[in-house]
Amino acid sequence: MRRAVRRRVAEWFLCLALPIVPARSGGLVLVRQYATTLGDESPSARQTRHQVVALRRQGPAVIVRRGATAMAPENSIESCVAALSYGADGCEVDLRRTRDGILVLFADEALDRITDGFGRMRDATLRELVSLKPQVASGRTLFSSPPTFAALLDVARQQNMLLDLHLREPGLESEVARLLEEADAWDHVIHVSRPDTDRPFEAARLRPLAYKARLCESGRDMDPAAVAAALARPGEMILVDDPRVAARLLSRAPYQPQPYTTTLRIVAEPPLPTILSAAGDAGPLPVTRALAALPRANSPSWLLGLMANRHNPAGPQHRLTERAWAASRLGELGQKPRPVIQALLRQARKPTPHPDRACGGLDALAAIRALGQLEATECAGDLIGLLHRPPTRASRPGEWNLSADSISQPRETFEFRRTGYVLRALGELPCRTSRRFLERYVRMDEVQARRFGPPQFDEATRALLHQRLAWDDIARLLRSSNSGVRTTAILECLDAPTEERTLALRTAVPWAVDLPRARR
């Protein structure tokens, strides 16, 4: 315990020293990130840990997808510990590998949904990931410095945390197995999924458990009757997005904060380069750093020129990145003269194709987000128009169909991403057009919603609650027959209360009023 306290004090001291390091170390900067190696563990702590984990494996175990995202950003150490603080037994986490070979917790193939970066996550180094800034949607921060898998295992050992590992790309098995062996944490792992679902994760020490139900897939983890029915089924565990209802039904403490420590790696390194190499093969992140370092980076006229540029000597990938970055910067600047709004709307309507699905249409997505940031209410109808699905047709040779559905990974398709971007942007446009469409959307069934892209009732509900609503309008959402709408509305009203939301909760779902609120 004393060693953990001393380590925490040392970490805080080094953090406070950050501003003065560049002047004393020849241009170096301190880089603070989660450790890539495991910490020490005493024999007695190990023995106690295995005993507690064995009890948790007997079930019923509550597993939370990506950690408790109502309390902290997804796939973060904070969200995983918060899940246990609110009564869960473990977490499902997503694993990917950085360009420099480090296993980290990260769900998406692309960077842009939760960070200010562009391109594939696997093309970024750990250092670059740490340098990215978070996106904010409906008042929630979506990203924090991504923890390494080693750091998660350190905390999982402290917390006796069960783990469902979702390997998001092939080739991670050997490194995952090595770290689990080194941590002596095989008994923590209750399930492993892989991109190739036909081939199970093969390991002699893996002892998977069976799920009773995956309630997060149907949005029914805030329905006491559905959770109770799931707990009565055969199996050892349930998967939820939020653990609070399950914890109440299992008579667990509503909120019991779990202390933990993380091992941080703090080193002095040169700043990330802001000048592109002569080779011209830089990916999106080096390109955006170079653009942001230019003296004209805050000039709206120059940014508009970048968006209008039809040719880049470095190739189409650089042009696509420039257009996306310029749109994002215009949104950050907060200035919305008519030429800016018109240029963003033109770009939103014409996504640039690219063979890499993490980059295809990236310029249009960035423009949609910028229109929301600028609160360009006059564009609400145009954004809604982007969601109307065009007639399907076969792509011509050499043409990349940005709207094609993917059976294996639908969340990675451009159409799914565009739907989410538009719905979030509409939530930021306080006008009658946005509100009426969102109200209509949350009343649709699955078939009707598919006319506007892959259904995302949770995003639409959060966006609608971002509009100004009377308490009876909120109560209708809380009584919705759509479980995704109802669950999202309950959580938003519970964790971000206003007078109208509290009144709606007491009227429509009085049992939810006494649930513990998220502490972010």
C-alpha cells in the first residue's frame, strides 16, 4: 500500500514538472502514458486474488461492455473500475495493436468517431494516440488516453476483475496469451472473441463461461423485468451496457468506489514532428500535425481554399486528409459566415471515395460534425436529406460504393458512420426542423428507420434530449416501446438531471429515481 502511495506521489510530481521540461532538456517533452509491462504482485495478493476470482466465476456475473460509459470514456481504466464500483463483476474490452506493436484498448477501426485524429487506428503509434484530443457528443467526452493491455491487467488483478476480450483484428492471440501468462490471469478471462468467428481462441488454460443473455444488444439492461428474466436463464453471466439495474436485483451495493493505482510510463522524448518527410508517404496523423503547425492554420479563407483544392501533388490520400482537417478546424474556430457554411454543406454532400473504409468519405463526415459545432440551424433540413437512402445500384468498375452494407462489420461502413454523425449534429442544432425529425425518428420501427440508414435509436434519443423539451415530451421517451429509446432516455435523465427530466422520471419510471447517478 505504501509503495502504491509513493508511486502515485511520484507520478503527480512528474506531471507538475511537465511545463518546465522542454526548457531544460534540449527540446524534449515528457510523455505520460500507461505502462507496457506488468507491475509486481506479492504471493499473498496473488493467492487472495485467485480465490475472489473463483467466487465471481460461479456467477451470476455482470459484465459491462467497454466499461461503464455513463461514468467515463469507453475502454478506459476509469470506465472499467467504475463498472465494478456500480456493482459489476467485470468488463468486455476491445483490443487492437498500434503501429509500434503495443496492445491497447480501442474499439473502432477508424480514429475519427472519438478522437480528433483521422485514419486507421493501427497506423498510429502509441505516442500519437496519447497526443490525440477527445471528441465530445451530447455533453460526454468520448475518449481518454488509451490504456495498454498490460495496464488493464494490472488493474484487473487489483480489482479481481473478470474480462471478456474482444480481439478486433487478427494476429493478436500470441501477445494476449503471453501477457495473460505473465500476469497469471487466465482465470480472469471468461470469454474471448476474434474477427474470424469460425475459429475459437485456443488456449489450454482458458476456461470460458456461458452467457445467460447479452442485454446490451437489445438495449434492455435498464428494464428490471428483462434483467430478472435474463438472470434466471442457464449460464453464468449477463452482458450489459450499464450495471445499475442488475446490481440492484442482485442486492449489491448501489455505489461502492473501488480504489486502484495504475503504473504509468513517463519518459522524455522529442516532440512529434510537424514537418513531412521528403518521401511523401506520411499517413493522416503526420499530415494533420504539419497542417496545424502552419501560420495560416487559423485563417478561414485559407481553410476554404484547402477544401476547394482539387489536386494535391502528394496524392488523393493527402487531399482527402486536408479536406477533412480543414472542415474540422473551421468547426473549432466557431466562425460561421455564409461562405463557410456553404462550403461545409457542399463537402458534406459529396463524400470522397477511398478503398480504405476508415478513410472513405472522411471529408464529408468532418464537414457534418463541423456544421453541428457551428450550430448551423439553417442546414438542418440539408443534413436530414443526407440520410435518405439512394436507390441501390451496382458500382461501376473502379468505383467504391460508400453506402454498401457490410454483413460482418456494419458499424464500420460509411453509411452507419454518416447516420451517427448526422444524428449527433442534429442534436446540436436547436431548431424546429431538427426536433421534429428526431421526434419522428424515435417513434419509427426498425423497417421505417432503415430508410434513413442503419437504425441508431440511442444516438437519436441523445440528440433529441439535447433539444429543449417539456417534461411530458421526455416522459413519452421514457415510456417508449422501443427499448433502445427507453433505456437511453432513462440514463440521460438520471445522470444529467434537470427539473423537467426529474419530473418525467418520477412520473413515467418512478423505480429509476433511486438508482445511483453517474459520478464522472
